[in-house]
Amino acid sequence: MRIILIKSISYGGLLDMMYLAKDGSISKRRIKVIQVGESSFRAYCYLRGSKRTFTIG
């Protein structure tokens, strides 16, 4: 998973992902990855129109 996220930064591409919220709801997100850490990553979320931090699961 981390490798795909890191590569998307290099290529500047958008990713579609399925997102599982803390409350158990699932949504599909289109994102542009900004930064990748050990257990999370920062991305611009086009659904919410803002930068978000996501946990790598």
C-alpha cells in the first residue's frame, strides 16, 4: 500500500480508494497524495474539498 502511495506522489496522479470511517461507514474517495508517513498519509480529498490525514490499514 505504501509503495502505491509513494509512487502516486512521484507521478502526480489521482487515486480512487475505498474509505472506512471510524463509525464503520464506507465511502469512495478520489485523492491526490501529498505526504506518506509510517502509519498514515496526507492527501487532498476531492469529495470533501480539503486536505485530510488517512490511516494506513
